[in-house]
Amino acid sequence: MKKVLLALVLTGIAVYAQKSDPLEGLWQGYDGEWMHCSRQLIELAQAIPKEKYSWRPGPGVRSTSEVFMHIVIANYGLMARTGKPFPTALVKSSETSVTSKAQVIDWLKRSLDAVKTAHLQATPAELEKHVTVANRDATVAGIYLRILIHANEHMGQLVAYARVNGIVPPWSETAPK
């Protein structure tokens, strides 16, 4: 009985440690980096109050919801270059028409998961396949790298939006000082 109890306690500690690691996924190749980026985007989206989703730093600049939806549209749009389907419910105007926090987070989660799943399922041969994007030759692996870089670029923008509004990114609150 003591062994079972000890095993349960150790399992619980391991699960807690995995969930609380702010660097989870870092330095673990593309899939680990995507997992890390995705986790941070979702945490930030959840931390921003719904009334700040319409906030924008100035006229003509994307609002908070528009930046998140821009990431969503780019994720699916770039994956479409690799042969993956683009959701019929998502259109270019979704960037400005999908504005509620719940809808934005739902689309964000779905797009992040779609990238993760598609990349995990891609074979080495599929990743080396040549495609054309923006009138340039690229590989499918290059498209996935662009998706990761693009998501991180706009996460930086969203962190700036959050901080200007007095919102601390959740992973910053737990970072060692």
C-alpha cells in the first residue's frame, strides 16, 4: 500500500512539474518550439480581458483580436500552400469580423492544433516537397518554419499590447528573478 501511495505522489509531482514548466518545449526541435509558442499564445489570449480585444495602439493598426485572427488566417493560409485544407468558415474578413474573446480563442486553439497535427503527421519526404509561396520556391518544412516565426513575431506584438494595458504575460509572472 505504501508503494502505491508513493507512486501516486511521485506521479502527481511529475505531472505538476510538467504543467508548471514555463520553458516547456524549448530547445526540443520544431514540435517542441511550436508547443511552447502555442502555449504562450493561448495563455496570453486568455489573460487579456475581453474589453481589451478591441484595443488598438492607434488608428489603422490592428486591434488585439485582429492580431490573433491574423495569426489564425496565416496559419491556415500557409498550411494551404502545403496542401492542407483552408476552413470554409474562415475568410479574409474574419480578421475584422471575429472579435469576441471566446471566438478568437476558439479559432486560435484550432489553428495552433491544426499546425501541430499537420507537422507531426508530415513525413520527411513531404517536408522536403517543393512548393511555391509568394512567387518563390520553398519547401513544406520552410513553410512550417515561417508559420512558427510569424506566430512568434506577432506574439511579441501582443505582449507589447498587453504590457501597455497593464497586463503581465502569465509566463512572466512565474519566471525566476
